[in-house]
Amino acid sequence: MAGSEAAWQAANAGVQVVIHEMRPDVGTFAHQTGLLGEMVCSNSFRSDDSEQNAVGLLHWEMRAANGLIMATADKHRLPAGGALAVDRDPFAQSVTDALMAHPNVTVEYGEVTTLPQDGQWIIATGPLTSGSLAEAIAAETGAEALAFFDAIAPIVYFDSIDMSKAWMQSRYDKGETEEERTAYLNCPMDKDQYEAFIDALLAADKTEFREGETAGYFDGCLPIEVMAERGRETLRFGPMKPVGLTNANAPEVKPYAVVQLRRDNKLGTLYNIVGFQTKMKYGAQTAVFKMIPGLEEASFARLGGIHRNSFINSPTLLDDQMRLRSRPNIRFAGQITGVEGYVESAAMGLLAGRMAAAEILGGGAPTPPDTTAMGALMTHITGGAEAKTFQPMNVNFGLFPPVEGLKSGRRGRKDRYKAYTDRAKVDWQRWLDRDTVPA
């Protein structure tokens, strides 16, 4: 995501760009193809509300900057209520095709194993940076890369789901069209079924970490069994909350818990289980997930899994232009910088591409103001965060400087968020207008 967006932005500025992609020659645990925009975890870009949600505001800013990732996501959008979900395979193919067709872009396949000495480079290797390059980064920075563990949710074939037990509905019927209001598939549980499911989750065989590894998880992508370990009711107040839903098969019966599945492709043949990232072993997954009403005979297109994600201590290592302090010809972008999420990763690629192009063209791009979603996120990773406790971060309004004169607390939240987004949109457009790289 980050590398693709960075290349697109720099190429549109008139800079000749070479993309180095190690896949498919060198694969990863999570990737299946060599496509440049392949999605490996969820197929969701989360909320698209640019007035009340920070990630929705980030969507808006990327669209305003002629972002490739957002334009492609809009092209391959799937119904998902108020969220932006995409048909992942056509999305990746379209990102690849757009870059391949750009006259200023060349793609070279093969692994880069050392830090380049000359030229302007952007390292956007994501959380699955190859071992050789990770070692080269550690050798240059004098510090071990930090790491956490990320998990992938399973995907189910729609035609194997029992629709006499499941029903289609977005939470609170959210959406402007009937398709959006029925974007999610819901599987209800009564109390006994939920308790039995929790017992099975806790008892299931899980992937063991290698000796010396400790499991540090990003809170936004916790394995479902780790959530269950935090308390038996945790899932009922998280991904399995039963609120805003009415069982179409039994309207008079209120579910004790609900498992939601979201469409994973345009055809509607694949659905991923929302929030069900897991580190259970494959045999345990099929046994436990078939306890869910409606999934008793489910066939899985992909089971869940867990992988190690690497990221650098950006507050210590990067300057305010996302350059490596010890090697200013190298920028970092994407999840390796310590942002979390597809959108955040692509956003940092967008900034890195524009800044690198501006430097090459002799102009230079100012750092975006921290009143914008882009600027707030970049400020956080390049010095705003506490280096000693630095961990991956999604964009959120807690990263923004306050707007004076607004109420605090829950009652004033709606007005406060609207004030944040109104200010951000003005400041972001002003930054784009004075940026030396054309939008």
C-alpha cells in the first residue's frame, strides 16, 4: 500500500520511479501473489465518515491528494454499511495495472538485501520486511527493530452458510441503500451457545511462539482467543456485540451474541468473519468456528493465521521529512514506521512520495500541519510519540491538537470531532495548494 502510493505520487510529480518488489520471487507468510496492492488481512478500510471519524478524514485527505489507493478502493467498493470495504483481488490488480501503465514507473522484481548508498529511496516494505533487509536496517540504526504479532481472520464460502439460521443486516440498518443496509451476514448465539464457544476458544490448540519470543499484540487486531482470555464477556462487548440487530429468522428472540461476516468479494461468494483474527491451529479453527450457528457446515476459502510484524522506532530514527537521520537519502513509509492499518500505511506512502519528489525537483515540501489527519499521524511517528514506549498506532483524534472553546467529554464529542475535521480539511487543502508537487 505505502510503496504503491509513494510511487504514484512521485511519478505524477514528473519523477522517474523504480519500484523494487521481491514478490513473487521471494514470498511471505501472508501474501499469495506478486500484485503490488495485495491485501493480506481484512478487506476493509474502516469508516468512510469524514466528519466524525479520524480514518474517514484520512480517506478524504487522500482523495484530495489524488491518491491511487483511495481511487482504486472507490472503484472496487463493496457494500459495508458506513465502512469502506473492497473486492480485494480486483483492487490489487487495478493498483498493479495503474502503476505498470504509468510512463514514469518501472517495476523490477527481486529482493533488496542492503541499504542503498546513492539516490533517493523509500523503504515501504511493510510489516513483513525480509530478514536480510531487516538485518541491514538494524545494522545501520544500531537498534533491533521492534516487533509485534498480527493475526488474519478466516474467509468462508457463502454457499456453505446456513441462511435458515443467519440473516443479512448492517448494524442499526446503517446505509443509504438496501444493499448497504444488508451488507453484513449475522449468525446469532444464545447464552448457552456463547458460553460453549468461549470454552472451546480457551481450550483450543494455538500456535506456539519460538523460544525467546514474547507476544506483543496490536490492540486493534487482537486474536479472538486473546480477547476471550481477558474475560468471558469481552467478545460480547466487542466483535460479537448483539446490539443494533434483529434476527430476521426469529424477530422475537434477542440474540445473546452475534457473529458478523462481511462480504470479501464483489461476487458475494466469499465472506470474512469480522474481528475473528486468530492464532488457533487449523484443525482447532474448523472445529471451533463450526460451533457458530449457521456455520456448522461451513467451507473455508482461507483459515486464519498469525505472523510477526516488524517496525522501526521512528521517533528516534526519522526526521520530520520521514528520512533516516543517519542516511537522509532513505525515507521510510507505511507500517514499518509504526502506523497501523491499510489507510494509515498508504497515507504515509503518499507523504513520503510527495516529499521525495519535491526534494528531487529542488523545491522541498513543508511538513503538513498537525491539525490534519496526515500531519497528526506523521508528527506522532516522527517525534510526537514517546520513543521508549512506541507502539503501532491507528489515526485517531487523540493525536490532533485541541480546538479551543469546545466542550469536553461525551456530550461535546460530536461537535468536537466536526470541528477537528472542518479545520483539517481547510488546512490540508492549503498544504496541497502550496506543496511543490502537483495534486
